[in-house]
Amino acid sequence: MATTTAPFSRFEWMIAWRYLRARRAEGGVSVMTWISLIGITLAVAALIITLAVRTGFRSEFVDTILGANAHVTVYGASRVDANGNVDARIGDFDAWAEKLGAVPGVTRAAPLIKGQVMANFEANNTGVEVYGIRPADLATIPRIAHPESALGKLDDFPRGIAIGSGVARELGVYLGDKVKIISPNGAKTAFGTTPRVNAYEVTYIFTAGRWDIDATRVYLPFDEAQRFFNAEGRADEIEVMVEEPERVEYMLPALVGAVGGEATTWTWKDSAGAFLRALEMEDNVMFVILSILVLIASMNIISGLVMLVKNKGRDIGILRTMGLTEGSVLRVFFLVGASTGLVGTAMGVALGVLFATYIDWIFGVVDFISGGGVWDPSVRGIYRLPAEIQAGDVLSAVALSLALSFGVTLLPARRAARMNPVEALRYE
């Protein structure tokens, strides 16, 4: 008569271990076990690497935006001047900056002058965007004051201009060279508007870490920018930095109210929101696809267990006649399959974390072997493929793998438990 045994008793583990290490000649399925193990390892590693790259890419992308751009840009109300031109420049910009800086959660508010011009050095020309800013305010922009790399000193900015490394490379300039800034909106004469051309010494070259910033950004002292763009006594906008950029939309009513409701705003989420939403959608799709990959790898466990149950039919029959319960048989074969899933998951986590940790070195080798050009910063915006390992991502991959591995194990284990010992031994 079958007796009840404690779940996962020592003898159940012993039998499961014997079946796992059995050679094929003894009725084992070591080859199928290895295939399942390798499949789950690679699938879990791929999932962790993808999640790490997804997290790192978004973090790097957002950091380069927030580190060199305004979290909120505040514009003045549009009005029509005496000549019929629409003007939205801010006259009392210092008062606006003071009021905006006093709003709780704001870390800095600075007036800016902005304009798109042509930069020239010898025979080289390129389009750039000039930011007129005060030296003290420029020193508070993280990606400019503390860039990935820089030439020159930020203290020398008041006597010249600061340019991105991409602009410097395009023009072929170095520290001390004088770059011409050409604006089509110059002085108005009886014969029309003449272009305004000024030459400035390059005193600071920065690499902010974002391709489009380094390739187009030029900083000019605020007072000089006002003169160059015919904006004496006015500013184009107020650049606002906040403590919590991810929650910037909740601060907009307070910011507009601080300047009497005579302003419009544009946040960093307005400019990059579409890309971030597309990135999030792609992340969800990739997670689903790689989850299917983990499921396919886990299905190999079923194949191995079905073969094992078939090969061990005689053993099951004998164990059942000796008093082993259906529950014990089920747990034995569950342990066989679950052990494969558990070990494969652990190896996948180790491989995935190791790959993500050394992804820069690995990608460098791939780039070298392929001859370079694998990662184009002009398309992707950032200079490298980042990876950021988070405990939540690793845990989600582990939970998914173990749930699928344990789940698919139950079907063949249940089949083994319900095997009739008389039928199993009939032809023995």
C-alpha cells in the first residue's frame, strides 16, 4: 500500500540526480539536457543584455538632453511691432529670470539669445546655432562645464566663444583660431539688409556626449550676442532647470504664473517625447519577442522529459509497486526539469551580466573586426552603445525563465506520475 512521504524528500532528490547524470546508454537524456541548458542560458542572457542596453540607452539619451539643454524654455508673448513684425523677445528678462528662479523646484533660470548662423574658418563653412549666455550661467550646464572631454578653460569664455568638438572638426579649428560668424540679418541700409560678420577667438572646445549638440552648438557671451543679433536690452527666451526633470509638466502652471501668465513654455519632453515613446514601444516589443525565445528554449525541457519518461517506464513501474506515490514520481521528474531550468537561468544571468558589464570592450572588438562604422552617432545621437544593469531587469528575466521552466516541466512529470505500473511492466 502506498504511503505518504514528505514532499521533496532526500530519496526524490537522489533519484532525480541519478536521472540527470545518466548516460544515454543507461536510458538517460544527457544530450537533450545539455541542449535545454544551453538554450535557456543563451535566452536568459539575451534578455538581460537587451534590458540592460535598453535601460542604458534611455538613461544616456535623457542625460545628454538634460545635461546640455533647458528642462523648460519660457518664451514671451508674441506681439506685433510698429513695422508689422511679430516679436516675442523678452524686455525685462532679468526680472523674469529672478521670478522663475524663485519658483520651488527650480534650480536655475537664465536669459538666452539664440540664432542660426554660418560659421567660417578659411575655406570651411558649416551651419551652427549660437547660444548667447552669461559666463556664470554657462558654468552651471553640466555637459558643458563638465563634458566628456574639453580643450581650453571655461574661464576664458568671456573673451571669445565656446564651440562643440563637431563644429571644431568640421571647420578645422583649434584653440586660439578666430572663427567668423555670419548672420544674414545684419544692418539695414538704403540698399537692403547687409549680412553681419564678426570674428571671435575659440577659447573652449567641448564634447557634450551628444552628436547633434557637438556638431552644431556655439556659445557666445550674452552681451556680445545681443549686439550681434540686434537684440540690445532683450532676450529670446529664459532657460529653466528644475530638480525633477521627469516631473517637469507639473511645474508649468507655477512657472507661467510666476511671470503673470504672459508666457508660453516648451519642455524637454515636448522636443524628445515622440522618440521616448517610440523607444518605450520598441522596448515592450523586444521584451515580448525575447520572452518567446525563453519559452522556446524552455520547451526543450519537455522533449527531454518525455524521452526520459519513456526510457524510464520500467523504473517507474518498479518504484510504484514498491510503494512510491504518484506525488513522489511527479516531484522526481519535476526536479529533473526544474533543475535544468534553474541551472540554465543562473548561467544565463552570469553570462548576461558579464556581457553587459564589458559591452564597450566587446563592441570595440566587433567594430574593429568589421572595419569600423558599426555605430553611427549621427543617427543614434550618442557616441557609444551603453548598458546599465538594474536589479529589477535581472529579477524580471529570472522570474520569467523560472516560471516558464517550471511550468513546462509539469506536463511530462504529471504524465509520469499517472503511468500505470501494470502497463509499464507488462512487457518486461
